[in-house]
Amino acid sequence: MIHSLRLQQYRCYNDDSFEFSDGVNIVVGPNASGKTNLLEALIVSASGKSYKSTDGELIRHGEAWARVDAHSGSQHRTVKVQEAHPRANKTIELDNVTFSRLSPQRQLAYVLFEPNDLLLLHGGPERRREYIDSILDKLIAPFASIRRDYRRTLAQRNRLLKQGDAKPDDLFVWDVRLSELGGKIASQRQELISKINPKLTKTYQKIAGTDVKVTISYESKLPSETYSTAMHKTLQNNVHTDTERGYTSAGPHRDDIKILFDSYDGKEVASRGETRTVVLALKIIELELLMEAKDQKPILLLDDVFSELDGARRKHLTDYLKTHQTFITTTDADIVVQHFMKKCHIIPLG
């Protein structure tokens, strides 16, 4: 958990310090008062990176650097960002030992629930892929590196395709590497989904008070058992089509993750309430998986979503919040405070 935070020239903050309780912390203020920026800073201190922006965007407008200092138990965590071109320079210090990025083992576990998560079902497949991948980044040390390598290799292959005269021999080495990495990504996604599915229906039914069965399905045109081999063969067969289109048409960057309600695609049948419930269930399962993998209680961050839930869902979520350090942003503290019998720490902004 994080006990204190100091933000210097970070986003809308000039030089501000905050103290936090081990329980529920309610960050209250009007819109544009810096509530989301404060949650983002907690995530930056926990993981060494923002969940939504480049490093350079963390620097307060008109300034040349930003700094985040946090105390977590006996550990001092510092993230420094210096303006530079073409990209900002960032260093991370844990008790004066410097890193360029933090491995999952050095990160503090956290779960974020924010408004965009409510688009998980009805948004595009890239949103669902990113959600699954973001959990894998936290759980598996090499996964983020595999993803970076895949993106770089994919970009190189696409550059060759866009030239319009790429031959199969020119693409062969990229096809081999892309297929190898793609197979690893697809395999890890499917393994994570196999861990989520046994928990999902039970958790969903407990929150919703229904007998609907909810599952996740990994959707790909490539067979899961021989993904790498099939992907390589498909890339070779699709050279002419990919060249005409100017992009790579097969691989984990084209796969989808479907959320099924009694075997029906949630994107087509889920109501607004069902969507909120399944996203809440997924966040609770993410919390449990991180606890199992890291042997620590994750920090829970709720960015302006508590008021989006009805009374029953708020109560169910509250049962989980009581055992975790939690940060809730809201424009109306009264909506939140009543669920915690006033046993909470209020942080006013604006």
C-alpha cells in the first residue's frame, strides 16, 4: 500500500503532498480538479508508468520535468520524467536504486476500475485485447517484453508490405519471428481466460442475483493447439492480399475476446446493468488473481464509477473494498461515505 505521495510539476499539480489511510480514501472535488491525475500518479508510483499517457504528457504544461515520490511501507519510490526529444527521459528509483522500467516483481499490485471499462463489451476488439493483456503484464514478467517485440516486428513487416513490392523471401524472417511471438501471446491469453472462466459465472451470479452463465471465449481464425505454425502458414499464403492491403491480416493483433451470456455474445444481448455487473465481476477476479500471484493485497482504484453502480452492486463491491487500500474519486462524497459507516479518509480537491 501507499502511505504518502508528493507530486511536483505533475499534470495539474505544482508541488502538492497527500497522506493516505490503509483503508478507504475518498478523493472528492469538482470536475477538472485533478482527481483522475491523482489516481494516475498512484499508478505511476506503483508500476513506473501511466496507464493512459506517454511519459512526456505527465509533465506540467510549461515545465521541463515532473517528479512523483511515494512511501510504501518502508520503501521510498520515486519516478522522474525529464523533457527531451523525441521522447521524454524517465528514471525510477526504489530506495535509491535506479531502473528504466519496473518488472512485475518490483511493481505494487493494483486494480483500476474507470469509466472506459464500461465500454469493454460494446467497444472494439482492441479494447478487450488490451484488457486481457494488461492483466498479463502484471502477472507474467516476460509478457510485456514479448508484446513490445511483437509490435516492433509487426511494424517492420507492415512497412515492407506498404512498399508494395515485397517478395515472400523478403518477409520470411519477419513471418517466422512474428509467428513465434504471436503464438506466445495467444497461448498466454488463453491460459489466463482458462483461469477467469471458473470464477466468472459464480462471481457474476452472486452480484446480479441471477442464474445466467457468463463465460469468456478467445476468438481467432487460427487454431489454438498449433497457433504459431498456423499463423506462419497463413502469413505466407496471404502475402499478396496483405501487400494489397498494406497490413498484416492474421495474428493476435486481429483476435477478439468475447464475453458470452448463456452462450450469446454479450456485445449483442447485454443490458447496461448486465455490462456493469460483468465488468465489476472481472475486476474482482483480477483482484483475486493478483493476490494469488503476488502474495500481496492489490491497491484498488475506482475512478468516478461508484455512482454508476446501483445499491446492490455498490454493497457487493464494498465488501471487497473493506479489506484493501482503496481510492475512490467522486464529485459527491455523500454517495460514497454512507457505504463505509464514515470509516474513510476524505481528500478534498479543488
